[in-house]
Amino acid sequence: MHSDSARTATASRSASVLQGLESFADEVCGTVARLFAYVGALALLAMLGVAGWQHLDGDDAPTGRAGWTLADGAVPAFSLRLTDQPDKTATYTVLTHPEGGRKDVLRWGEPADRPAAELEVYRFGPERDARRDPRADLAIRMGQGGAADLETAGVIDSRFGPVSLMRPAGASEGPRACLGFLKTIAEPALRISGWSCQGVTMPTRRALVGCMLNRLTLLAPEQDRALGQLFAGPEPRRGGCDAPATAGSAGDWVMSTANPRLRGAL
């Protein structure tokens, strides 16, 4: 009788232990399943984020700036040919902001390489980007860390008036050195900016930037009266943008004064 009671107690304890182990196993399995689901959700979000970033910052889109959307069906508003022959490396991208801003971006260079030149016309809307430091934005587009990584490189004259020049701080001269430019216009409210990495000397790069600005053409001036008036002025005499410029020929649109090497804010 006593032996039967002991066996019953032992069996009861074994059943309790088995139930406890089964409950623990179920809890572990549930935790592992939830962990996999959590990791999977994070992976999915990461893939969606990468896909969205690539949509904005792919080879055919020059910017991944938050809030801006690639407008695939937008009609180009400007035209700019650097050579008299069609350039198959030239691309035209339109970015729009839900608050009304628009950026027309022209680029030159093979898609697999860093662009050799860029010109952006940013027509302001009420978005916050319109009030941000334009030097910082230009520095990022030129592959620099921020506005502090650019130094002033003088001023050139253009059909839009004086235009400020900038270059990477401490950058050495020579082939593939880049020169940035920036011009903000109050009426109509817009900003023209970009860079050129063409030319082997500073006078050549200055002249080529001037040529880019002076060759920029508004395609439909009758659709925007303010823009039409901005582009209505006489275009300065110019040569081909693809021809190596000399210090003498640059005088057509580049200020003759040799700008000193300056640092700091414009």
C-alpha cells in the first residue's frame, strides 16, 4: 500500500515536471517565433527604406533629400548644351516638393562615374529647404561634408549678375578639381547653383562656369512672366563651352580682377 502511494506520488511529480518542461518549451518556441517575426519586420522595413532611397538617389536622380520626389513626367523648363554636338551623357531630372518647390537638375557625365558638371535651378516654395544654408546643400552635392568644407574662390559676372564661386577647402589644383557656384535671386524667388570639374586651371574652370550660366535657356518664357523677364536680357558674347578657355578669352564674361583666395562665409 505504501509502495503504491510512493509510485503514485512519483508519477505525479514526473507529470508535473513534464508539464513544466512542455510549458517552458512552448514559451521558448513562442519567444523564438516572435523574435524571428520582429527581425523579419525590421529587415522588410530596411529593404523598403533602401528601395525608397535608391528611387530618390539612384544614378538617374541627383539627390536623395528628404521630402523631394522624382517627377518622372515633368516637362523640362530649361535647356543647356555645353557643346554644339549632342551630349549623350547629359541628363535632366525634375524634383518636386509637396509644398510647391521645384528643382530642375542638369548633369553631365557617365552614369557610372561621378558627374563632371551639374547645374540646378531651385524655384522656391514655402518648404523649409528654401530657408536653409545653400552652401551646406552645395557642399553635400559636391561630395563634401558641409558648408565648412568649402572656401570662397572669387566671383564671376554672368547674365544673372555676380555669381559666387566656391571650392573644396584645401583642394589641390589640377585635372578634376571642382569649382562650385551659387546665385540666389529674389524675384523670381530661385537659386541657381552647381559645379564643374572640367578644366585644368582656375581661369579655365571660371570661364566654363560662366559659359554654363550664360548658355542656360528658358524653354517657355511665356508661361512664367517673372522667369521670362529674368531671361529676357541680352546674352553676353560667348564661345563654345567645350573649348579650353584661356585667361584672355575668359574676359568675355569672367571678371578681370583676380579674386584672392579667401576663406569663410560669403
